[in-house]
Amino acid sequence: MAQKSPLPVRDGVNATRLRLPLTGPWETLHDYVLETFGHIDHGGITRRFEDGEVVDVEGRPLSTATPLGTCEFLWYYRSVSDEQPLPVTEEILHEDEHLLAVDKPHFLPTTPAGRYVQESLLVRLRRRLDLPDLIPIHRLDRGTAGVVIFSKEPSTRGAYQLLFENRRVLKTYECVSALPPGPHPAAGPGPIRCGERLAARFPLVIRNRITKTKGVVVSELQPYEVADSGRRPHDRRAPRRGRRRTTPVPGANSSSRVELLGVGHGRTGVDAGHFRLTPHTGKTHQLRIHMALLGLGIMHDRFYPELLDDAPDDFDEPLQLLARTLSFTDPLSGEAREFTSRRTLAETPSEAPPWTS
């Protein structure tokens, strides 16, 4: 069972728990924390200790002189100095006594991470609606826009979390990708001719094995035996709640259906394709990886197919990936629920493909 925080939610932010070594070359807890995290906020760490804002499991303040080994865990509030407001705004799609459905903009992280604490969707909503118990039931990448569901009521949260754990939630996404350059060898140049060639490839399902290493920005592909290539990960039953799988599942662990919606000229005149994506599994960066593997990397993706150098956000060029719909059968009422994003992708091509008329 998770340890209960001795500190309440403050300014929309949960206290962070840090596990400490019981022995080591450090004389005090403060020495260990400073050596481990001092490169992030050297002065802020010492100030928190001096102000009594670092506590043990009983909520007792820990000082800069508290010896290492006094406790195994400490709690503190995360903060970012000079955190700049993001020029994007979330929209509430639905609210009832149990759930909150929100249309997340690009660039806004779902939960506090890295240099974003107050400028996260969760903290914004907690402060805006005065809901300290609000918790996201799932997450979207910071670069991805669209529908995110939050739980308001702790007593019913588990029922909705089980929907996601047991893959009983249908999600659809949309993305825009630049089309491969060059003319069709028989039909001539242009986005429509290229689209006719693409139309013969879709819809399709792409499966592979994706792994994510903690501390590494991008996910990676992992090979597996040919004998395991026919296994469909979305057909495997999820383990019961509370049980952990002790042996790795062979073969692919990610699966997505990709459909072509249309082609044409994007906002900047680039020949672009508009796609609907239906993930059957939920691996980190799954859709971005799958589109890159098809040679149709999502526009303005700085991670795939090539990891670009870190750079300031360009709010004129958001990642062209949108969580369009999320639907499920409500576990409490039994009614069908569907939430749809009202946002659009800026690079969506304007021309309709002739094969859909």
C-alpha cells in the first residue's frame, strides 16, 4: 500500500516523496539531497530545509543537521524558480460528480514534470476548480493535444482506473504527416497522385515491441523471434488488479490501426496526409513511433524518426497529434460515454481525396 503523504496538497501540488539511503558517505540527509539534486536547485534545497518544509513520515521537519539514517523517506513540495506561464489554455468538455473531461492544448504537460509544476494541466485545474483530490486517470504527452479524463472522487476512482487497465476504453487520435517527396512513377507528381498510391496501403495495423528506459527521452524498438510475430498484444488479457506478470510476454507489445483520411496541401504548402490512429495498446510514444516506421513521421515531431537537439518551444509549430475521442461504458451507471476534442490540427490538408467521393 502506498504511503500517505504527511503534507496536504498546496497550491495544487502534491508533496513529493524521496527515498533515502540509510548508509553512505554523507553525514546528513541534507548532504545527500544536495549532492544528488543540487545541480537543479542548489539554493532552493537548503532553503526548504531551513524553512521546515522538508518532513519525515510523521510530518516532523528535518533540518540541515539531521543525520543520514534517521528516516528512509522524506517529503517536500516541488517548485520551479521563475516558472513562465505557457500561452495555451485548456477547455472543460464535461463535469459531473465523478469525472472531469478536459481538452488539453499542445505544450501543456498533464502532470508536473521537469521545469513545469504550476504550468501543468493537473495543477491548473486543481487551482481553478478548487479540487485538491483531482487525479488524471490517464495521461497525454506534453506535445499532444486532446481529451484527458480526470477523477474527482477518490471513492469511485478505482472503477474508472480499471477501465484503462483492462483496455475497455476506445481512443482515437488524428495526426498530420508530410508526404514522401517525389512523383508517382506512373501517375505523375502532386499530393493527390501520391495519396492514391498511399490509399492502397491503408488501413493497416502495425505491431512491434517497444521498450522505454527510465531517464532516456525516446523509446526504442526491441527485436523478437519470428515465431512470436503472429501474437496480437491487444488480444492478451491484462493481469488481474494487484497481480504482476513475472515473465515477459513474447512478441509484439504494441499495436495501432492507421487509416488515411485525406491528402492535400497543408498550411505551409507542404503535401500532407491526414490520418486516424486507433491504438490497441498504450506504450510510451507508440503512435509517434509507428508513424515514423511507416516513413510518415508526424509533423513537428522532435523525437521521431530523429531526436533533435533541445530547443525553446515554437508555439507556431505544435506536434500534429491530437487525441480526438475517448469512449467507454460507464462502470457506475452503465451508460455509454464519449468525449470529443474540439481542437483542430493546424496542418490538416484542405483538399479532399477523390477516392472518397
